[in-house]
Amino acid sequence: MKLFWAVLSGACCTGHIVVAEPQITYNSFGMPGLIDMPSAQSAPDAELIFSVSQSGKSLRNTLTFQISPRLTGAFRYSAIGRPTDTLYDRSFDLRYRLLDETERRPSVAVGLQDFIGTGVYSGEYVAASKNLGPVVATAGIGWGRLGSHNGFDNPLGLISSRFDTRATGYTGTGGQIESARWFRGPAALFAGVAWPVNDKVTLKAEYSSDAYTQEVSHGHFAYRSPINLALDYQIKPTVQLTAYAQHGDEIGILASLTSNPKHNPNGATRDPAPMPVLPRAKAQVAPAGWSEIPSSRRTLMAALTPALRQDGIQLIGLSLTDTIAIATIENHRYQSQPQAIGHVARLLSNVLPASVDTIAVVPMVKGIAGSQVIFPRDALETHEATPTGAADMRAATVVTDAAAIDHKAASAEGIYPQFTWSFGPDASASLFDPDNPVALSLGAKLTAEWVPTRGVYVTGTLRQNIVDNYTSDPRYSDSIITHVRSDSTFYDRADGPVLHDLTANYRFRPGTNLYSRFSIGYLERMYGGLSAELLWKPVDSKFGLGVEVSAVRQRSFDGLGFAPLTVTTAGLGAPRSYDTVTGHFSGYYAFENGLHAQVDLGRYLAKDWGMSLRLNREFNNGWKVGAYATLTDISFDDFGEGSFDKGIVMEIPTSWSIGRPSRVTRSVVIRPLLRDGGAKLNLSDRLYDLVRDTHVPQLEAQWGRFWR
């Protein structure tokens, strides 16, 4: 405690004490709050917070996301010391702000802490927060852990006697939603204040309703007082350090790093300046029938191809009449398709004869034409420099399906075959193994792609591990169902260069609103075989339907052949063979505010039947943050620890971090546990994700970049 007061005194004596605006601060659980206790505050919309707190023998790592202006979610991975071992615990939180603060009323939030997991931190609360000048005051009532100090009879017992008692422990193997315990058992009050001394330092004090019963029983500290004190220091707007004195006997520290997918850390991307629109001269006249002269098209192609290539755009084809020009392109640089379309349109205005009064651009992705974006040429000439140019241009634009366009007849000469490759460093991580919570591998990766003709793509990836921190003895899966995923550690540990995937794909348009894919080969690291997909997605609709069927066989650990070894808790056994047919019917819908939903119904790799739900919050710069859950006919007990498959997904665009345009993204999947129930094929470039950014809902969301 003396050390804490010394730090506190030093911070307060640094600079002048001034009245500062209240700031959002985070508690030791990674949520907006005081020290241990929550508040009713919310982070800015879409804020992403990673926090690490250490107190006694407890270490908490929390990833928090402001899902919407009112809804906050968090995933936590904790290491909790016990007398003979360490408990590694995974937990999820949710909080919803019911009421906003007004001049006379505080903001009010209701929250669920550790509502999916083993219940180590399980608790519920209702909190109210009010700004009193620069001071933020918070008071609330808690249940579960948050009702364990100076508790009293649950006031909800007046509604029903079921609220009077709360079950302990957890159901089955853990990981289930324990809704039967929510707001049950004794309740207790908590309160606290946060005072921003200046723009760097915030002092906090709270009366905690958490008795830390388990930690005290494990000898972490002696519980002497419910009063906690803290000092927050804002190193910079995205980094916050907190030192806190806890329960009169313990010192803790918290570090929080914040980021927001809405805002690029380097400001706006440094895009190359586009070519300006060239208005047509009134006296400019093209001879009738010019588009039928073969040399006319060749001349235009020769002018357009290198100019577009320099802009990261490939000209696939050009169709011409005397009054209409249709350019088919593939955008390899810009995260936003409207930005690429705008660049193509301006370049066309510079080279097309004056008789062309309608321009259409067909964005193609991996051999599939997603839409046809049509606009009058005079709209280009009129709206380029006006204040409302983007909106006016969108009003003049028509987007239609592109299935009927004869791309082959309009193809540029020498487009195919194409061959591209890349070589560079690669990092992979395996999380949450109790023997090695963060297993890292650094290596080199070679990726190649051969396109012999339109729609046919042959891709492959070769990876060589260079250094890792894997333990000498891998953890053997205790799964009692077929090991379709839980042996992944043996794939990660394969010696020598590993052929991660080698696949031939054919994608085409069988009709209006329809998209198809056929794939054969080593489809992913653990499976090879055949796969087919059909998607129905109208170009102007927020809704889509798809079906996918795959016949696959499990690959060997070394990546060569189809004979993985049998794995039991006793070790490795004889080679085995496993094949299955898996497939799903999928529904897709794009809601407002960038929320996208996907529902899958079908058969999974372990031959179990069930349903998956995935919700993503997506941003116009390419960021995606979401979560998914899968329930199948495999029982929670047979599934094993965690009860069912669930996780967090993120997709981070490279352009967001480097400040330059790029279509490269990095995907991250955080699973509490990788088990065998509800497992799907990890196929890349599924049709819906390929084509939807060329359709009306996504084009409209990003249309503001048309003139960029």
C-alpha cells in the first residue's frame, strides 16, 4: 500500500491539477468500469480494446469490442493460480446500455460477466453512472461474484422464489450458457468514483461487492477491505496504464491498448492521384461505324492496358459499339470497388471517342463477373468536382447483373495464361493449450497461382517452419468422437516443407443471379477431395442463398497422402483412413450498420448434423469483427470441454495499418477450444465473400470513394 500511495502522490504532483473531461477507463476485467467493478459507460462505437491485468496470482487477458453504440462484448483468457496447479479459464461478457445519461438521469446498463464458461468469474449486474462535473460516479447492484461481499436477500425474490438461490459449479464440461443462474442468489451493492485530475491522470476509488472468495482460499491475498483505489495514466490516446490497490492487501497493474476499426492509425490511405475526367470537345466527332474497325479496339486496348496496370487494375476485356463501352476489369489494389470503378471510368473518358455516351464497368473477382455498373458519360463530366459529386454520380448510376455479358468475345489478347507468386515470412499461432497457452511458429511461405483461362485458377501454398516454441510433448486429444480437428497440433508440428494446399478451382456464372464453383485437390491443410458450391444472390439484394457439398478425405500429418496416424491419450498409433461427405445450405443477410449474418444448416466433418450462426460487424475500410456458434446433434458431454464450438473472428485489412491501398487481409479466428464437433472445411474464396462487394449494398456503402 505504501508503494501505491507513493505512486499516487508523484502523479498528482506532476503538472497542474485542472478540470478535465471525463474519460472512458477500463477495469481489471477489460470492460469500461472502475477497478474491479463495472460502470454504465460505453466505449466509442466499434472500439477494440486489448487489456492485460495482473493481481496476485491472477492474470487476465481480455479482448473487448464495442459491438454497437449500446452493446459491449468481451472474451477473456485467465490464468488463476491454485495451490497445486494453474487454472486456465476462458469466459465471455456482454453488457447493454439501457438508458443514456441526461441532465437529470444517469446512464444505466445491465451486464452478464462470464456467462459462457466454467463460471469462475460469473456474475450479473445493473449499474448506473452519472457525470458530476469532471467526476463520474457509479453505483450498482450485483449478483454471483458481484454479490458475494455484504450480500442481502435478492430483491427479485419478491417476483419469484426462484431468484432466492443460485446453483454453484457449472453444467457438464463447461462452456454452456448458464441462464438458469442469472440474477439468482444473494445480491450486493457496489459504488465508486473516477476523477480526471488532468488530461493524463485519473484517480479512482470503489467499494467492491466481490469478496474474491476463490482467490482468498487459494492464498492469493488476505481480504482486508472492500475499498479499492487506482490511478490511471494515459500514456497516449490509445495506451492506458493503471496501478491499483486491492482489498487492502494487494497491488495490481493493468495495461489497456485501444484501437478503432473505423479510424486508420495512419490517417487516410495514401492513394495515387487518379487521372482527371477529360470532357468531350463540342466539335469532336467520330466517324459512324468506328467501333467495327478492328484496329479501333486494338488501339484503345493498347492505351488502356498499361495505364490500368499501373493503377493496380487489370483490363480483362473491352466491348464497344459507337455509343456504348463496356470494360471488364479485375481490381488488385483497392479495398473499395467503387474507387477502382471510378479510376477506370476517368481513364475511359480520356481515350474513348466522343460518340460513346454510356460507359459500363464490370468488376470481376477470381474469374466471376459480379455486376455491371453503368453510368452516362456526361454525368462523369458534370459531377467530378462538385461538393455532392459522389451522391450525384450514384444517383445517375445503374447496377445490373453481368451474367449475360459475353466476356470471351470481348477478352483482351494475351490475358491468359497468367502466373503469379509470392514468397515471404509467415507467422501462425495456436492458443489456449494449458501446457503452452500461446504456441507460436515463425516460418517462410511460398504461394503461387496459375490461371490458364478465364475462371480456372490453380493455387498452392508451401510452408517451412523455421522456429517455434512448441513443447517437446504434444497434448493428445481426449475426444471420444472422430478426430476431425482435435489432432491439429500434429499437423502444425510436421517436419520439412509442408504443402498446405494445392487446388484447382473453376468458377463461372450458370445464369442470372447464379454463381458456381468446382474445386479439386488438397482443399486445406487437413483435408483433400472434391467440393462444389452454388450461390443465388441478386445484385441489388441484401439476401443470398447458397449450397455447398464436399467429398473429402483426411490428409496425413506430413501433408503427403491421406493416411493420418491414430491418436489416443496414450500416444500415436497405426495409420488410419477417414473420409466423409459434408455440406451445408447457407443463408446470408446484410443488415444496417454493417451487420452481416450467415446461417448454415447441414452435415459437418464428424458426420454430425446441425446449425451454425455467424454475426459480423463490417466496416467500409475492410475490417470485420464477429462471432459464431455451432450446435449439432453431438451431445455437450460427447463434445467434451467447452460443450459446443464457438469463437471470435476478425479480418484486418493491410491497407488499414500500412496507409497504402491494398486488397490483402489477415484473418484471425479465436476459439476457446478446437474440438471435433461442428467442424467445417476451411475453404478459401467461398462465393458469397467473393462477389458481394461488387453488389449494390456494398457498392453503396463504399460509394463515397468513387472520386478518390
